[in-house]
Amino acid sequence: MTSINEIAAENDIVDVYNLLGMQVAHGIKAGKVNDLEPNIYIVNGRKVLVR
């Protein structure tokens, strides 16, 4: 399982995109990415699975 912890530090500020390249979150803490709806997102150029 991939976790946001492997992509960025918990308190890093990141932008989140869906697989179509549309921004779904701007300037959130990396730890909050796991609170988004289940989907595959792009964070810091890497795919992240949120279950």
C-alpha cells in the first residue's frame, strides 16, 4: 500500500491533482491527502492511492 508519508513529510504543503491533471486540492498539508475521497491522485509528481 502506498502512503502519503512516503511521498512527503506530514507537514509539507502540497498540491493534489487527479489523473486528468485537474487540481483537486491546493496548499494542503501532506498528511491531509489521506482524508480525500478514495481515488488515485498525483502528489509531488507521484501517484498516490487513497483508500
